[in-house]
Amino acid sequence: MADCSILMENIDGDGDMMKTILGMFIEDYQDAHNTFSELINLKNWVELSRECHGLKGVLMGIGPTELSDVLLKIEKRWADGTQAAPEDIQALLTMVPAYLADIKTTVEAL
């Protein structure tokens, strides 16, 4: 299950509200893996950085995750004018679907 500690604290432990918010997250980001894959294939590093920034912001409101660290690395590399490191790209493509699966498991458990 995903660590949703920040979200839970911000909504005062309201399980129904958490289920609603996480459900909206799943709906909004269910195609994130495809989006990231497409941007990587197109070598559109500017848009990839924007997508990473957006997802990172959302994740920071849910709870700590390694995926946030990877998103930040990719975002910073572009800000420095360099392409994201291959290991960060691979981690992104692996971690996004895994995180979404964790969120779905969390919602099902509520």
C-alpha cells in the first residue's frame, strides 16, 4: 500500500475523503506511464520535465515516495540543461505503474 500520511493528516483522517481524492488521482494519472513513454520516445525533455513537475507536486500532497525523488532528479537535470540520466528514465517508467498499483490497493483497502 502507498504511504498516504500527508494526505491523511491534511484531511483529518477522513477515510471517505481520502478514497475520493485517491480515486481522482488514479483517474487523472492512469495514462501517466504512456505519457512519459511517449515524451521520452519523442525526446521532448521540456514537456517531460513539466509532466514530472506536475506529478511530483501531486505526490508531495499524498505522502513520501521514491518516485518523487526520481521525478525531482529528472526535473532538475532539465533545469541544468542536460537530458535525464538513463537510469532515472528507467526508474520513472518502472515506478509510475507500480505506484499507481499501490494507490489502487490503498483505495481498495479503505
